[in-house]
Amino acid sequence: MPLSDADAYSKAVKHAREIAILSSIDSMLGWDERVNLPPAGGEYRADQMTFLAGQMHERWTDAKFGELLEQLAGSDLAKDPASDTGATIRQLKRKRDKKTKLPQALVEEQARLAVLGQQAWVEARKNNDFASFQPLLTRIVELKRQEANALGFKECAYDALLDDYEPDELTSNVRRVLAGLREELVPLVAAIKESGRQPDVSILNRSFPIDVQKRFSLDVAAKIGFDFQRGRLDETAHPFCSGLGPNDCRLTTRYTERHFPEAFFGTLHEAGHGLYDQGLNPEQYGLPLGDAISLGIHELQSRMWENFVGRSRAFWDHFYSHLKASFHGALGGVSPEAFYFAINDVRPSLIRIESDEATYNLHILIRFELEQALINDNLPVADLPEAWRKKYQEYLGISSDTDADGVLQDIHWSGGAIGYFSTYSLGNLYAAQFFHQANVDLKGAHGTLNEQFTRGEFAPLLGWLREKIHSQGQRYSAATLVERVTGKPLSHKPLMEHLKTKFGPLYGL
Amino acid sequence: MPLSDADAYSKAVKHAREIAILSSIDSMLGWDERVNLPPAGGEYRADQMTFLAGQMHERWTDAKFGELLEQLAGSDLAKDPASDTGATIRQLKRKRDKKTKLPQALVEEQARLAVLGQQAWVEARKNNDFASFQPLLTRIVELKRQEANALGFKECAYDALLDDYEPDELTSNVRRVLAGLREELVPLVAAIKESGRQPDVSILNRSFPIDVQKRFSLDVAAKIGFDFQRGRLDETAHPFCSGLGPNDCRLTTRYTERHFPEAFFGTLHEAGHGLYDQGLNPEQYGLPLGDAISLGIHELQSRMWENFVGRSRAFWDHFYSHLKASFHGALGGVSPEAFYFAINDVRPSLIRIESDEATYNLHILIRFELEQALINDNLPVADLPEAWRKKYQEYLGISSDTDADGVLQDIHWSGGAIGYFSTYSLGNLYAAQFFHQANVDLKGAHGTLNEQFTRGEFAPLLGWLREKIHSQGQRYSAATLVERVTGKPLSHKPLMEHLKTKFGPLYGL
């Protein structure tokens, strides 16, 4: 006797919840690997994660699960794609269809390489030794090409990889939006350079005792709404945010005594991700309605809190006296204007994660183009360091002496995350467009967002994000959501508008 | 066609290695729960661990695994019980036979209760509120009785639970050995009390800055041989040691600024456990030949390093100048004699983990007897606080005003660990008997162990433990091993000899 659609639905959801448990355990092991794991523990950790990857893959590709989803996809429950059941069925089926295309041996080797690759990368970066990392990266790229071919794609192999991070997005479309951005951004960066104005950034390189940084970061993260009953903040070499359960979101950061912005804005950035995680419906944890839409939409949150909030004048009108009291030795004689200018210094630099709001997108463009070259055009991994240097020269007018500060600076590729980078710039673009809309929607009795920030009020913005984005889970695609909330498709214009409004006065443009 | 014995063996071992992976992941989650987990994360962590417990139980009770072990138990590979294959088959079969007797529903409820129970215990202890913990503990005890009945036992239900921690040991035998110990120990403790001598323990309650304690503990743990490439040290409320993989052993401790011994001797204790973990054969991780024999033999290691090494005069002849330099404010004017006496203060106290080498065993006796009352004699959990106070009055002449310092002081029962406590005293007894033998065996060109400790040489003792115990895994039972290595069955005499030799001079007996 065939199952009723309702029974099939609860069976499928139960199965998906089991996968979510496995996935959350996998995240736990990944978090621990990057925060705690003793050096010699890596190999067995790889065994553990390989095992879990196999277990997840088995359950995703389980034939009975497939039958349930086939039945449900043709049922009334799937009729309205934006209904709870419709969105859940659509997204589970989408994900399963992708997984069934991947051979288990490929999945397991990728999981294993992800762990070993990250360990090799840590060493390679420390020793500025690309050659030691090259064989593993070569294999990682080979497997990503195999993955793309197994998945299939519309226009180019890279589409298949991008789709993992930014579902339903096309490489050509991202190229188009980023081209629009570049066209306006390059002249802006040039004008800033030619303005002759430069903040005194040395004030940020004074002594900022690490224990005080910790307290200050924790304090600000809590003030913008991160719930430490449901999360924590740790240290790691390459900061990230990871949700390990419906009520367990882990932020990480890296403290440098003589560089205040690194840990502080890093923490705000990860806390932005964390606010998204904490705003997802815990009842639907790991299911489509309790999961993030895409990495671009995730990055929207982190960049909004880091830059649109945390690097705004209004934010520091509220927090600067607290900051000054916390770091009196470093900032005792520094005016709020000087501090604000210093944290908004724009100039070409080598390290992406230390780069400013404006040039950041050029760092992304370089990676986005190199990834396409690796995947679509068979650029040999051995040629990567040289290609990297050339692009930096071309886009930013500088290039690094060492691979440690060049092609080895990011962890992503070592873990197999190829196709990921462009979502950072998409995040900036989304952030600008949604932030603009939040300003319009919230301009009521309480004044503009900036007026609210000055008073230390962040709950209205967070509430707006909760309602418009977080609580929706994957009900809509990113493209649909941006149109529903802002009335327009994604454009580079709000970001350019934001950058001009901010940097125009600072640099006298 | 039936499998060859060799094929059956490698199939069974492969299956057991998969269980070991699941078990190591479970340990990882348990470690994280006690070291890192945000307060609200507990419920989902329980879901995760319940899921893993189910997965492990499924694999242990898998029918094909059972058939393999049946075939192997009757094969030539099992003929010599002390051979690699013989020991592996015997121990896997022993474990599986126990697991198949337990209904999966019971196993899963116990796993879930272990997590919830520990969380409830943390709160109850903090708030001195036994009543809030009582319902969970009542259920935990009920389930332990069910477990004992399902497993079957020789003389009393408690045997079945004891067997989990001290395989093949009988309650009546432990009672007998501990009775022998008590007979000689009570007069010794009385004589110490009557001696009128007391060290000045207030010197240990001066200010010992926590960051210096951390550095000093890490340093000493490394010096006695703990390998931090294969392990780490973290903080938690109730310290423990957990092996999360063949090269990933996690020690934990708890720092109190104004009580030096807590973190320091706690760290030595856990490092002792850790040295056993690190001495097991990594190739056999999670299999019988790479696993600890029993908790008593595990505790042998921790108590030996904590007390026989760490509380010896010779140890401090080596380390005292380093200690004094590290904590000059606290110990600047304190003589090595005064310090040595203070860390060997013997007097009845309320808290087990703070108690001295001599009275410690009376704390254990109380718990051992109460556990038997709960399991064998149906003592109601509601009566436990009162029974606890009465026993403390009887054995130690004191009793606590609060349950927080009484029946709520230990984590064990909250996690379902009933049958565990006596292994602590067994550990003391084993430690004394093996330490005596190590002294005999190693008395060569390098002098006595004490002479070696004075020179900061701990490698010979560790090497002896590695050879005699660690590298053997579960090849022999605890009872067989102690006879093989020391030539005699376990006795309370070496421990009494040690205590008399140590405390006689200190207290002028």
C-alpha cells in the first residue's frame, strides 16, 4: 500500500533530521579541528570526518528517501513552492539530486583531502612553502573538476561549483554584476589615492592588550544582539563562524596586540554570521526552513554588521568613549574623527582579510577569476603563484614577495572550497541593497538607523533582518528574496552609493 | 561458502574499528559538552549523543558481527588467550555479549539521561538543590537496576555494574580488599590525628596567579612525559581526561587562585591518565590491544603520578626551586620542608577530590557502600542525602551542612556512572603494588626511583609502565597482570606500607 503524502512527508523530514544530526556532528569535529586539535591528531580526525561524510552521503542517496521525495514532488504538498512543505520538498530534492550525481568514492576522498589539505596549508603558509602544498591542491582541483562534470552545468564547469554556495546563480551573471561594480569602483579607488589624504593608521598599531580586546569584543557582540547563552567566541588561525546545533553557534577570531581592527572587526563580522544562525528557526534546524539561503546572503549579514554598522560614524559615536576607556594607553589622545578615519583607510593592500571596504572587492575578483581559470581553463596549479602576482599587479598595483602573503593567504582552497569567493562580493552587494531598504522601512518614530546606532540601539535592525531574512530560511531563492524585500533585482548601485557617500567626505571628493 | 578464519578476523576487526570511530566521536562530543558547550546547547547535544549511542549499539549487536565472533571464538585464532588474535577475539566477544543483552531503548534513554543528568547536576550543585536533581537521578538508578537485571550477575546486581568498569571483578572481592585496607587505615588516620602535628596549610591558600599556574602545570606535565603534540589541557568544572583518538588526548583541570594543589595535582592526576592513553598502541586504537584494561588500572596511573611521584619529597627536591621562582609572592619565605608537609596534610574533610592520600579511600568506601544500597537494597534516592551525612559522620567524623558539599559533589551518578567509585581505591592499591615493583626492577645503575625523581628523571618509570602495562592493552585481565608483573595477587599491604613510610616521619609516629 502506498504511503499517504502526509506520511511520506514526515518520513522524509525524519530522514533529513538524521542527516542534520550527522552534519552538525561533522561541523563540531571541523570546529574542533580548527580551534583545538593537537598537531598529531589530524590523521584520525580525517578518518572520523571521512566516515561521517560517507554516512551522510549514504543517507542522502538512500533510494527510499529518493522515492519519498519523488512522490512528494508530484503531490499537493509541493504545489505552492513558497509554502512550508513546498519549500522543504523543493530544497531537499534539489540537494539530493545533486548528491546522487556524486560517486561515494569521490565524496570520501574529498572529505579526507579537505582535512589533510587544511593541515598542509597551515604548514605551507607558516613556512612560505607553496611547493609542499602544491600536490594536495592539484589533487583537490582535479577532484573539483570531476565533481563539476559529475554534476553537470549550464554554461561552464565553474557554474556547478558556484551552485554549491550560491544556488541557482550563474558564473556569467556574477561576472556581469562584478563588472558593473569594477567599472565604478576602480575610478573611486583611484580618486581616493589621488586625493592625497591619508589617515594616521599607526594609532591602530599601538598596544591593545589582548585580554582587554577580548572583553571589549565580547561586550560589543552581545550589545548588537549575539546571544552567548546560545554561542561562544574562541580563537583560531583563520576565523570563521560555525553553527553546531540550533542553540550552539561558535564564533572565532584572532587577536593581535598591535593591530586593533583585526580581532574587533573580525568578531563583528563573525557575529554578523552568528546573528543569522541564531535567527534561523531552531525547530527547523538543519532542514530547508531553518537553513541559510546561500553564502552570499550569509555574507550580507557579516558585512552589514562589520561595515555598514561597525565602521559607521554613528556606531562609534556610541561606542568610542567605551573604547577609549578600555584602551586608554593607546587611544587617550586620539579624537573620534581620527579613529573613524583610521578604521576607514582605503588603500591597495596584499591581504584580503585586512583590506578595506572598497578594495576588498578587487581581492575577490582576482580569486574569482583564478578559480575560473583553474576549473574552466585548466590553469596548472604550479602556475598559480605567478598568476596571483600578475593579477594583484594588474588590479591593485602591488604584489607580494612571498606566497604566504600571496596565494597561500586564504584557507578556502585547501578545504576544497572552490567557487566560494565571489559570494563575499555578492554579500557586499546584498548588504548595501538590504541596508538601504532597512533604512527606508525603519525610518519611523525612532529616526534613521544611524540615529539609532548613535543611541546604541541595534534591535530594530536585527528585528528587521530576523523578519525579512532569517525567519524565512530557504523559502525563497536569493534572487527572489532581494526582489521581494527591496523591489529590485541585485545591482551594484546601492553599494557604490554607500561607498561614495562614505568616502566622499572622508577624502574630500 | 564460509569465510576463512583469517577473513572473518579482518572483517570483525574492520567492524570494530568503525565502532571505535563512532565511539571516538562520541567522546569528542562529551569532551566539548563539558569544556565548551553553551548553556542552551545541551538539548541538541543530547540528541546527537543519543543518535551516536544508537549507531554504536546497532553495530555492536549486528547479527553478522556476532556470527563472525562465534566462528572466531571456536577457531585456532582464539586458542592462546594472550595472543594478539586471542585477546582481541575474547574481548570483542565479551563486550558484544554484554551489549546484546541490553535493549536498544534502554541504551538510548541512558545516553540521553547521561547528558540531561549532567546538566541538571551542574545546576543542582550550584544552587545546593538536591530536590531538582532527584527525579533524574531516580530514573538513572531505575535504569541501572534494569541494566543489571538484563545483564545478569553472579552474586548481586551491583556485580553487573562493577563489571563495566572493572571487568571480571566481584563486589564481594572488592569489599574484602577494602575491608583489609580499612582495618589498618583507620588506626593510622587516628594516630595522625592524635599526633597533634599539623602542617601550615594556609601557605597553599595564598595568591597563586592563574596564568602562572597554567604555565607551571603545562611545564611539569610535559616534563613527566605527556606529549602536547598529541594532546592538550583545558579547563572544566569537574576535571577529567579523555582520549579522542590515537593521537589526541585531552586533559582538563580547574584553577583556583587561592588553592594551589587543586589545579596542580589535578593536572598531574589527569596527566597520569593521559600517559596511559598515550602509551597505548595507536595502531590498535579502540581495539582490545589498544585499549585500557580497567578503570582501576587507569587510576593506577593517575594516582601513581599524582601521589607516589608528585607528592614525594624527591619530586619537590627537583621542582621546588622552579615552583618558588614561579610563585615568589606566595612561597618566597616557605621552606621545602614546610611545603612538602603542607601538600601531605592528612585530615578528615568533606570533599573527595580535595582529600588527602590516606583519607581518600574512606570517601570511596562511603560511595561504594551507598551505590550497593541503591542498587542491591533499593535505598530510595530521596534518602540519599541523609544516608550520605550519616556515613560521613561514621567514617570521617564530620558531615556537610549542604548537599552541594555532600551528595552533590561528584559528577559520576549524574552521567549514569554507578559502579565506578571503587575503582579509585583499587587504583591506589594497584599503584602501590606496581610502584613497589618498579622500584625493585629499576634499581640499577641509576639508583632508586626517588633518586631519579630528584634528578628530574621520569623517563625510566614511564618506560617501565609503557612496557609492563600500556603496551599490553587488554591482553591480560587486571588480576592476571598484577600477578605477572608483581608476582602476587592484589593486596592492601603495599599501600599501607607506603602510607606508613611516608606519614610516619611526617607525623612522628
